[in-house]
Amino acid sequence: MSNGESSSVMSIEQNNPQFQANVSDMTRYMRFMGMFYIIVGAIYCIGIITAVFGVPVIFMGMRLRESAESFTRFAASNAFEDIARAVERQTRFFFINYVLLIVGLVIAVIYIIVMIAVIGNMAY
């Protein structure tokens, strides 16, 4: 990389104030959203059938909070292990979210098909 290119790239050093501010803001949001997912998951778990969705939502919240903690440790230590763990936990959060989204869409399509069939049978 030439000097012109390297000067435009933001440094990811622990003493970079912009990086520290971004990590601080991001981890605060991640902790809040993680707690939100945990609470919503617990509310889903009140019902027996809805617990099928509640338990994964609780795990999503836990993974998001763990990722936030690892990002905070990375900002303080600049250790590769911390950023690797943060990204791994965040990847798990998104994977669980991805699976729940697909399952929810499939259930919604099945529901719509059943409702169309029921309404169609009522016409006769």
C-alpha cells in the first residue's frame, strides 16, 4: 500500500478516540438490545407454544451481550482473541436471528394458505 492509501485508512488502535467512541456507543446499544431480547424471550416463554420462539430469543440476547463485552475488552487490550470472540458471538446472534426469521416466514405462509382454504370452503 502506498503512503497516499494508508493515510486515508482509519487506524484501529486502542488510543484512537474515534474508534473508542464508536466501540463505546456500539457496546452500549448492544447491551441494551441484548437485555431487550432476553426480556422479550422470557415473556415469550410464559406460553408453552411460544416458548419455542422464546428460548432462542433469550440465547440471541445472551450472545449479543457477550459480544459487547468482548468488543469492550478488545478496545482496552487490542488483543486479537477479544475481537475474534466478539465477532464469533455476533455471528451466532445473527445466525439464530436468521433461523427464526426463516421459520417465522414459513409459518406465516402456511397460515395464509390455511386461511385462504378455510375462507374458500366457507363460500360453498
